[in-house]
Amino acid sequence: MLKTRVITAVLLLAVLLPVLFSGYLPAVQVVVALFFGAAVWEAFRLFKNRLAVVAALAWTAAFAYTFIFTNGLDHAQFWLAIGAAIWLIRFAPALKLGLPPAEGTGNTMLSMVYAATLVSCFVAMLLLFARGPVYLLSVMAVVWAADIFAYFSGKAFGKRKLAPTISPGKSWEGAVGGMVSVLLLAAVTVLLAPSVPLLQDTFAVRLVDHLGWGVALAVLVLIVAASVVGDLFESMLKRRAGMKDSSNLLPGHGGVLDRIDALVPVLPIAALITPRLF
């Protein structure tokens, strides 16, 4: 399993990094649209939609038409705000209140709302890429670092379960360890930035330069917290659907949603903040 996981990761990086750093926008747009389509398809499967493929094709066509072939990105702030509001008002509370049954109108409506948050996430991806591939990756790196260090902190110190009925492996100690690690890495990045040009256009550095240390740390705490919510919410969807992974599209990793679940609430927040950093 580990070998398969590593091979898949290497192949993905071998494709995605050259596309991101090529500077060729149409290639980036194609990749974003493909991953959006895969994520939406997986989402509708988690909601037991029998026409998941058809629904995903329709949503992907609408996404591409709106945000790639027309000027939909001119109104992207609306989608970013909608995405952030949905997570705050509906999905974060659902971790405590639960989900509707996997059949019926409530479930269908919730699937559409979740699909809207995926639109918000991938719109944010396009906007963040417009600031540069390093900037986009630096936002994603916050989430990846939080996840990695939360895993090791949880293994070493985890005692109190964070959400035992949703994801028994996660602990409060792991979540706090991930958050502290992100703050330390951000501080190191800011301190090294003057002598490392590549770091000067990263999210953490721009946060500190334009908003100050206090606000920057508060934003990073918010982003790490949002990433945990995104991860737990997808775990809750999978548990309700009786599925271990959102799909088998990425051997060793599961599906696209399994890789981006924590990014779905985070990227819109970062994209909403970004105009104040440039």
C-alpha cells in the first residue's frame, strides 16, 4: 500500500508541477476542470445519487463555461463568500448535529449545497493561481503541514478523541500539534524570506507583511481549524455512506475528495483574504 501511495504521489507531482509552473493558463484550467469533475462525481456518490456521473458532467460543464470560457471569475467574490458561509452556518454545526438520512429531499438538497462549496473551492484555486503557482502551493502547504504534523502529534501524544463517532483516529492533541507546527513553520518562513526570494510571495509572508504578526497568526489558526472541519465533514459523509474512500481514482490515496477535503473550506477563506495582501 505504501509503495502504491508513493508511486501515485510521484506521478501526480510529475504531471501537476510542470503544468502549474508552465505559465500556460489553458493547461491549468483543464487540470482544474478535470479535478473538479472528479470531486463532484465522488461527492454525489457519497450522497447516494444514482445519476452521479450525469450530475457531475452537468456541473463540470457549467463550471467550465462560467469560470473558464466566460467572465464568471469577475464575480468570484460571491462564490467565495457563499462557500465560506455554508461551512460556517451549515457544515461546521453538522459535525455536532449530524446529517439527514441518506435518502430523501433533505439529502438531495444537502448534496447540492456541498457541490456549491466545491465550486467555491475550485474558483478559489483559479484565483490563487492567478497570484502565482508558489502562492497557491503555499496556501495548500499550510493544510498539508497541519495534516502531517497532526498525524505524528496524535501518534505520539493523542489521548483525547477529537470526534470519536466520526473519525476515531483523530485527537485533540494531534489537532493542537498540527496547529502549533503550522505557526512555527510560518514564523520560520517569514524569518527566512529576506534571504530566500522564493519565499517572499508565499501566503504566510504576505500575511505578516501586510496585516502584522497578530492578525497573521489568527488567520493561520482559522485556516487550520477550517481544514480540520473539512476533513471531519468528509469523514462523516463517508461513514454515513458506508464507504472507506470517496473513490479509487488515486491508487493508495482513495479519491480526489480524500486528498482535497481539508482544502474545500480553506481555499475560499484564503482567496477572500488575498486581495488585502497585494
